[in-house]
Amino acid sequence: MAATIEENIEHANVELIASGGGVFEIEVDGDLIYSKKQTGEFPAEDDIVAALGER
């Protein structure tokens, strides 16, 4: 997903931070964009790229 974000969002700098317990979150400038912990589902790459493009 990091590669897809960097390919589609200009000036994106993606950092993977290891975690445990099935947590997968995407933050932009400290704002939570997506949380697998809250939704219970892993996001589709297209949905994340679209959400980031709206910012």
C-alpha cells in the first residue's frame, strides 16, 4: 500500500511503523485517516488513495 500511495499522491512520504494486535492505521500530519482497529476491515488501496487525494 505504501508504494501505491507514493505513486499516486504527490510529495507523499510513507513510513511504516511496526505494531501488533492487528492494528493498521493511516495518519496524515497527525490526523487519523483510517483505522482497521475501528472498522475491523483492511482498507482497499483505491479508497485510501481517494481519501488522501481529498486532503
